[in-house]
Amino acid sequence: MKLDVNVLRYLSKEDFRVLTAVEMGMRNHEIVPCELIDRIARLKHGGTYKVLKNLLKHKLVHHDSSKYDGFRLTYLGYDFLAIKTLVNRGVFNGVGRQLGVGKESDIFEVIKEDGTVLAMKLHRLGRVSFRAVKAKRDYLRHRSSYNWLYLSRLAALKEFAFMKALEEHGFPVPQAVDCNRHCVIMSLVPGYPLVQVKELQNPDVVFETIIGAVTRFAEHGLIHCDFNEFNIMIDDDEKVTIIDFPQMVSVSHPNAQMYFDRDVECIYKFFAKRYNMSFEENENDCDGPDVEIDEVGRPQFSEINKNIGFLDKELAASGFTKKDQHELEKLIEGELEENSDSDGEEDEEDEEDINTTNVKQLESLHLEKQSLLLQEDDKHQVVDEHDDNDQVGDKEDDHEDKGEESESEDDAELEKSLSKERRKAIKAAHRGKRNFASRNTYKDKGGKSSQNSKVQKQLSGW
């Protein structure tokens, strides 16, 4: 939807009051009823329906009467609310041309009172090109239901927080000025996207600067996750600036290594294709003839020192939990290194514990069998006598062979007694029930029942 700021001149206080009422109602409603909008707006002389008609004319709200009569905000109405708030704060006074369009945002120029030009980024999640937000972003976390406007607001807040923290640590990022709803105001980066630059005076220096930024992000606990030629700005002096941060994750994320390798691979492929850079020189410098480029030239995620800074901990980046924080504190204190030395001793103790548990399980099974035998009739008293004799034989070390023979006999008798108990249980279950097969095979051989049946047949024939 095209942003026409001229409409702002013709909107009154009542219009913005009703727009704010619709926004407040959308916290609990997908479509806000007209009665609720009227109650929230509380216009002095009424006229809420007239204002809604004017807002509908300028496409600031959308009318829906499928289930009930109500309205919802559009992205244009959400833009007007954010712009109006930032203008009242004195952040800027005018909106200029459009700088770019992305899959999840629009970027415009804004002008301050002193004439300085800033960049305004409006997040627009929910476009056709970017609707799998729940699978590709972690804005929702544990929420099941969501709204596109709410998701855009979360993305803007996350990007503003990351930009502010990275700027304080000296990263080449734009200066974060202000944020409201789904709108982020930042300094305008001079230059062009790297994808539009066809030639470079020093491509090697630029390449090393970009790869150094990727590794420095990882050292401070963050991964960009969308580090490509579209999100790298370069000016006439070949100074590099990195943009677009709402998708950054922590180095403790389960897929952190995959994201890191993907960012590095994008840079290598682009410089090899656009500027004809060959990365095979690293192979000649090595002693071994069959050394891969990944092992020598490219930065490896496992070799990076990730304990320099903890920006993911400060900003609560995605993938970083309280459990990860506890483990990091242990790494700092060096407790895990001490535990690693004693792993061999613990393994031996674990094997002994496993053996003792197996013995205990066998003894428990033997006791269960004995308890079954105690519940039987006097016929199985012989088995108990044998068990007592076995216990006496176990205490005597000189008669081990006799004890083994008695145990084998006891096991045979135990199996017989258990089979008898099973048969008794089966008979008890089928007691009082006759099978269909027995009814069909039953034949009366000239008894009283057969004679009575013959008489009944003759009577029925009459």
C-alpha cells in the first residue's frame, strides 16, 4: 500500500482518537465492534460512525461484516498513528521519497527541523512474499495466535534494541534515533547496497572487513542470520555499514552453526562471482597439498572465541535461555574443566552401579516367584523346603556344586507351578461360559428333550 502523507493534513483530532480506539480494541479483537469503538473513543458530541466513514474513505481502516459489524486497522492507518506520534515528539517534521522496498519493510526519507535527513523503516510483516513468520522468526515465542500489526511492532522493537547495543560496542551499524509501534528511525547511511556496486578499488580489504564483522558478531554472542550483499552498505570511500537486524540470534541457538556457515558462504560466493576473487591461494600457502578451503581460509564457528562479549545475554536474543546462562557462568568459573578430568573415574563407578542393579533385578524376580508359590495350596510346600535348603547351601562354601543342582531343580519346579497357575486362571475366566462351538457340536441322543421337540413339530404341522 502506497504511503500518501498528504492525507495527514486533513485528519482531525477526532479521527486520530477513533484510530487509537480501533488500535486499543484490536488487543482482544480481530475485528473491533462499532459499539466498542464508540465506548473507547468517547467523543463529546458522538459522531463515531461519521468519523469511521471518513477513515474508511482514506483506507485507514477496513470494514468487515461477515460475523458482525466491525472495523480493523490497516497498515496505512498504523503508519499514520506512528508518524503522528513521532512528529509530536519532534523527531522529524516531513516525510520524503521512498528509498527501498523489502520483503518485510519499507524505507523512507524523513527530514528534521535543522535539515538533517534520517531514514524511517516501516515493518510490514504479512506480505505475500513473507508470511511464514512463525517458522522463520521467533517473535511469537510461545504464543499461538497473533496479528500482523503486533508482529511488526515486535520486529521493530527488536531491531531498535539490537541496533542500539551494537552501536555502543563500536560495530559499523546505523545510529538508532527513536522507535514507535512498527516504525524505526535511524541515521541515513551514505552509499549504496553492495549488490549495486560492480567494481571496487580494494576488494580484498572490503572482503576482510566484512568477514571480520561476521566473526566479531559471533565473538560477542550474536549471529546476523541474513548477512548478504543486500544488507551491506558501502560508500565512496569503501566504508562498510551493516543493516537489517530483526532476525539476529544467539550463538547458543540450536542452529547457530548452520546460520554462521550460511552467512560466510553468502559472502564468499558473492565476491567470487562479482569481483572474480579466487580463494585458492590459501591452499598453496599450506604444506599439505590436499587441504580444503573451509579448513584453512574460512572462519570456523567452533574456533571462534565466544566469551569476549555477551550481547545475546544482555538483549535476550533468540535461543538464549536461563539454562544457557547458568552454563556460561560455569564456563567462566572453570567448573566444567574440573568435571571433565573426573569423567574416567565416574565411568568406572557407573559400570559397577549397572552390575549391582542387574543383580538386584534378578533377586527381585526370584522373590516374586517365591511369593506366588506361597499363595498356592499345600501341594507346593516342597518348593519352599528346597529354597530353604538352597539358602543353607549358599552359606556353606564347600558345597557349591550341590547348591547349583538344587537351584536348577527349583527353577524347573517353579516353571511347573507357574504353568499350573496360568491354567487355573484360564479356567476361572471361562467358567460358566459355553463356547459357540460346543453349542453347535451338542447332539441329543434320544433324550426327553428330543422327544418333546418331535411332539412340537407334529403340533405345528396340524
